[in-house]
Amino acid sequence: MIDLRVLTPADPADWPLWRDARLAALADAPYAFKVRLADWPTGGEAQWRARFARPDAVHVVAVPADGRPVGLAGGVPGDGDGDGDGVRELRSVWVGPQARGRGVGDRLLAAVEAWARRGGGTSLRLAVLPGNAAALALYRRHGFVDASEGGDAGGAAGGDAGGTAERVMVKRLTT
């Protein structure tokens, strides 16, 4: 059985769990993230607490009985780029190899979507790197479409310094 835990900055035991999940994700699936494992060489407590401490965000971790995280997803309010007040962003989605095919990704997405809805979100936006077919399939299964098809929730994303263009997808949230 794999439980989902919503982590909070107020619980001192939570930031290490987020750190462990994020490092596992970066080690397992470097192709899925713009940030690299080498960007967090030692990950001192202050650096991880700062990354984790945003009070208006949500951090969800999938944890089996052994306590080692096997999945994560996060959500943050939109970046205020003119898309409206109701935009929320899905970030850092990962499911470890030992938990794939067991519905963990579906549950993580549902948890972030529920957070977005509770906070008045009208759309949930994400960016996915090219070639990540499993993530694209998951997002499409949950009703995400390319942002150019989604109306007011964003357009094409620019690339990073290395020229990797992300695909921006959006899901409208209805009440």
C-alpha cells in the first residue's frame, strides 16, 4: 500500500522527506526535469527548507510502508504573467519505477488538482520536457491539453539556456 502525504513547512520532519523524494526523482529521471541532480550537490538544510517553505504551495509525496518516497508532485499559484488570478501550476511530478503502473501518478495529480480547486483555481497549468511520453500520456488522461488549445491559460513556453523547449499544457477546472 502506498499512502499520499501532504507535507507542510510547519512539520520539521517534512522537509527531509521532500528532499529525499526530489533527489530520488532527479536521480531516476534526469530527462524529466530542467534542474539536474548536480544542481543540488549537498542540499544543505537551509537550501532545502527555502525551496520547501513557500506557504501558498502544496507538496505531496507518495510513501509506502518502508517510508522511502516513491513519488511526488507539487503545486504553486501561477506566476502572475497575465493569465488571471485562477491559474495554478503543477510541478515536479515523478513516480519511481517500483510504483509505476499502480495508479500513484493518478493519485498525485488528483491531490494537486484538489488543492487547486480548494484555493479557487480555475485552471491548472504544467510544462513538460519533450520526449517524456509517459508524462504526456498521464497528463492527457487527466484532461490536460496543449495550452494553445486551452484558451487563456498560457501559450508556448520558451526554452531554457540549452534550447530545450517545454510543452505547456493546461486543464480547465470547473466548479
